[in-house]
Amino acid sequence: MLDWMAWTWPTAAFFLIIAGLLLVFTVLAVKVPETPRRGVLHIETTRGDRLFITLLGSAFINLAWLGLVPAPQWGALAVCAVYAAAVFRWV
């Protein structure tokens, strides 16, 4: 039925991690509500906003890594982790 899709373990893990993040952030929003804060972008952001910025930026980092860097994709994961930490700390 879904033979046309490339459902490999890495693909499934990716979607499971995203679903898990959304679940965790939903529970956090209910249990520990937060007020928006202003960071280096001078816009008000919440945890969910920072997660979205992180996921979007990570997608671009991975695409750039695929096109420009002849190293394994694991390096992009490390760059994305540093990027995520920076977004959640300063944005």
C-alpha cells in the first residue's frame, strides 16, 4: 500500500521524533504555561515558535550540507544541535 514511499528506519525515526517533540511541547504548554519573550530577533517568541524556527533552520542546514559539503550527514546533525541550542537560548 505504501510501497511508493521510502519508509526506512531513519525516515520513520525522523517522523517519530517530530511527533514526540510536538507531544512534549504540548504537554509543557499545558503544565508550564509561559509568557512570550523577546530575543535577538526583537520579536516575541514562545517555545513552539522557537521549535518551528529550529526545525525550519535545520532543514536548510541539512539541504546546504547535502549540496555543499562532501562529508557524511552526521556532521549536519551536529551543526543542527548547536543551532537548536542557540535558538532556544537567544531567540
